[in-house]
Amino acid sequence: MSLLTKNETKAPVTRTVTPRYDVRETGDAYVLTALVPGVERSSLETTVDGETLTVTGRRTFTVPEGWTAVHREIPQVDYRLVLEIDRRFNRDGIKAELSQGVLTLTLPKAEAVKPRKIEILG
Amino acid sequence: MKLVRYHNSPLYDPSANYTSLRDEMDRLFDVAFPALSTLQREGFFGELQGQFPMDLYQEKEAVVVRAELPGFRKEDLEVEIADGVLTITGHQKTESKGDDAKKAGVTTQERRVSRAISLPEHLTLDKIQATYENGVLTVRLPKSEAVKPKQIAIDVK
């Protein structure tokens, strides 16, 4: 697998959790799905810096005033996913889609690694 | 601060008579190391255990339940109340055609999650609102007039 979790060198400022994610390979792309419930489109950020792909998602829910928590299981931590992407990806064509807490990132393969047919001459 | 016995917690599953030691340990680890708990679950959506995290809040006028259920369509979620028990069920069937020419045919993926909690009494059951946003289902159950705090004017004579 060419997407590896990168060890973070700097300690994160706030406590974060790595969302659950999954990577599927299609003919011309890798499709990453990450579960980020509670994250709005505006609080989600995907950046590519060199060989690092970083996804950060902030949970937008805060307990309104006057509400008392009786039982809590949903962690109040933000999401952060750091992955290493190498030359096999075409980083200009990365597409992101967020729908009901599921982020789908399409990372197209670079031309060099796409399967190609070679015509036999003669 | 009210002291409530742990087993009387609203999210205690009424169908189970006891909580096993294993469940207790799982719970302890889930609370202490939330990231770790994702590792032990099988399957990407972790739906094999049919569980999803839930929060329960009290406010002046209502009881609010929030449940994290990412990736469902609105019509695949069901909120049901019967006999003082609120049941939230998500059931989804997705059919995807193989992207690859090699994998011809249709793959069907099904996931089903469900959780039930017992509700406090004195709720107005016909005014319940449920919204689904960013993969989080919020159910608002208004309290009935009888339990709302009321200001009673005292006449001074």
C-alpha cells in the first residue's frame, strides 16, 4: 500500500484523533474514504504539502448553554489524518467530497503508473 | 449532584440483564483511549457490533439525543419510540458495480446498526423532532408541561 500513516514529528497543538479510513484502488485512481461525523464542509481542510497529505476536520458542535450532559460517548476531539503520498499520485487532480460525515478523496494515479496497453507491431 | 447507580444509566441496554466484565473493560478502554477502540473493531464501518456513539443531554424544555451515524441517507434511518424505549436504526444497502473489468457483476454491501435507550418519563411524544446533519442524528424530545420548571407567582397579602 502506498498510503502510509506518517509519523508526526511535531506534537499536535490540540488533541486529535485519526479518523477511520479506507483506501480502494480503481483503474485510474485511489479512493480514500474517511469517517468524520460532526464535521461541516467549512471546518474540513485537505492540504497537500510536498509528500504529505493532511486532512483536518473540526467538530462544529458545542454544547449549547443550558444543556446538561447526562451521558456522553461522542468524543469531543477533532480529526486529523496525515498520509504520505509519493510520485504515483497526480496531486493536481485530487478531488474531495463530503457527505453526511463521510469524506471521499479521489487521488488520481500519475500517468506513469496507469496501466497501459502496448500495441504489438508486426 | 445526583448520584445515580451506573446500571440505571439511560443508555444501559434494558435487554441485557448484566454487563459482563469484558464489556466493562471495553468501555473503560474506549473512554481512556478513543483511538484504540477503532482498531479492535472489525470492518471499516465497525457495524459488526451494531454500535455507534451517542450523547444524551437535558435542557429546560427537552431531552436531546445525538448519535454519530456517518454515511447514511436520510431514508435509511429510523427513529422509533415504543413503551418508553427510543430505538435508532440505520439500515443501508449499497450496490456498486465493479469498477474493474475483471470484477464484473454487482457487489452488495449491507450494514445495519441499531441502539435502544430507555427514556425518562414525561415527554411529549408527538412533538419529537429528528434532524440528520453531517452524519449526526439529533433527536429532540420535548418535555411535557408537567415536568417543565414553572415559575409560580406568590401573592403577598
